[in-house]
Amino acid sequence: MTIRGGTATGGIPHHWKWFVAYTESGRAVNGWILIAKGGWGFAGHVVKDGVTVPISHIKHRAFYNDDMTQRRLDAELVDITGESTHLALDSYGVVRLPTDDRTATEIWEAACTATIDGEVGSGQFETHWPTPYLQHLIESKA
């Protein structure tokens, strides 16, 4: 699933991970991983040597605390040229953002330390969940 243009509607994706990170030297990533209508979607870009290149897909693994707040993200962002960029995010603070109750979703935002291809930086890592599903994960410790 490719996401292009249009208005974002928080109730359509079942789940997402959105992240941004940057380093002092100018390396940067911005990525979005989502599940909607039964399919995976990826969006974003990487910045290397001052050049912005769109992302093709993202291989990833997220780690969560018992309350399902995000703890860590390991990701390999593969751009449209086939080059890979490795990102690691480790959260040190998480807040719940207010959402429109009619969609029954929760958005959690984490401040993170980051590494992009081994270079230290800063970042943030957001997750979006349907509230009933999130509660099930927490209660079942899945």
C-alpha cells in the first residue's frame, strides 16, 4: 500500500509507527509504517550528504513496555535507490496525545535518543492504536 497526498484520517489505519531522527552532521530520517485495510504501508525519506531520497520500504522491529508504551525501534529504511539506512531509537519519555474519541484511538509520542548508521542523534517515535486493541494487548500481556 502506498500513501500519497490527501488528508490524513486517524481512524483509517489500524496501527502506525511514525518517527523522525537527525544527527548533528545533517543525517536525517522521517518514516511512517502503517497497517490499513489489511495491508502494510510505508512513507518517508532519508537525508544523506544533503540529498533527500524517498523510502521504498522499512524493515522494522519495535519493543514495548508492559503498558505498550514504545521502548525501542530498530529499523532498516530501504530507499528507492536500494540503499539501506539503519536507525535505532530508544525512548526516554512518553506522553499520550489527546485524540478524537469517536475514532477510539490512542496516540503515544516518545522522545528518543537515536543512532543513524551508528551516528548519535535525537528523535521521536509515535505509535497509534485502536483503544480496544491496545487494552487487549496490555491485559493479555501479548
